Amino acid sequence: MDLGCGTGAGTFALLARFPEAEVTAVDSSADHLRRLREKAEASGAGGRVRTVRADLDAAWPGLGAPGLVWASASMHHVADPARTLRKVHELLMPGGLFAVVELAGFPRFLPEGGPEERPGLEERIHAASDRHHAALMPHRGADWDPKLTAAGFCLGGAPRLMPV
Ligand SMILES: C[S@@+](CC[C@H](N)C(=O)[O-])C[C@H]1O[C@@H](n2cnc3c(N)ncnc32)[C@H](O)[C@@H]1O
């Protein structure tokens, strides 16, 4: 299952990595899901993908009992991560795996302090973006380990942290 799948970067990676598997792709955006379905049909994988439109902050539809849930850059979007993580824990089949990818911050594109003609431009943009997102997405950049253990998960796997 790809939770908060967007247009399916994770979905298609999962399909390629697990050629026998079916993937349920879940997102609140009808546009993202439509694009994902178009790509799945075009690549011949349409029969292995189920798209489900759902708001993870509301009541969840039946999503089955996946063996693997992948959530990339989506958990910081939900209003109540503790509730969402508990729901994922309930959903997974016993012994299942929950793979979470989250951001410590936005990637940098310019050298530190640059560019020459506008020194510190990217730092100012990041600061403005952080201020904007602080209210909208207070869980972006959070430490997810304690949230995961509180929801009942055992932590494992590597890497735990990757530089952005
Ligand atoms: C930053 S995108 C990540 C997309 C994809 N996982 C990726 O790695 O490319 C976050 C996704 O979460 C979805 N999302 C945000 N809030 C959601 C919610 N409450 N319920 C379901 N999906 C949500 C958005 O529509 C968006 O597709």
C-alpha cells in the first residue's frame, strides 16, 4: 500500500520491486489518483493497482490488510499523526512492515550563502517557507521515532536519517 501516494512515485517503485504484488494507492487528491491510474494503464500495470480516494484525517474506507505500507512525505500532511500511525498499525498484517520517509527540511539547490548577486537568497526562501508551513503542517520535520513507537511499531531498518 502506498499511503498518500501522490502521482505514484512509490507505487511504481513498489510494483517494480515486487513483481507479484498488487498495490493499493491511497490519496485524497482525485487528480493525483487519475494521473497515477493513467500511468499504470499505459505501463500495462493497471491490473495490479487499486486506487482509493480517501482523506486519512477522516473515516478510513476498507483498505484490506497489506503486508507493506509505504508512506513517503505524506505523514507530515495529516492533522493527527498519532491517530494515523495507530490506524496503519491496526491495518498491517501481523509482522507487516511500515516504511516511512519524512523530510527534515527542503533540499538545497544553491551553494551556502549564494548566489553572488543575491547572497543568502535560498536561506531567506527557506525561512519564509518554514514560517508558512509551521502553522499549516506543524509535523513537518518532526522526530517520527517516538510517534511510531507510541503507535505500537518496533523500529528497525536503515538508514534512519539521510541528509537532505
Ligand atoms: C508531498 S506529497 C507526496 C506524494 C508521494 N508519496 C511522493 O513521495 O511523491 C503528499 C501527498 O499526500 C497527500 N495527502 C495530504 N493530506 C492527505 C490526507 N489527509 N489524506 C490523504 N492524502 C493526503 C497529498 O494529496 C499528496 O499527494
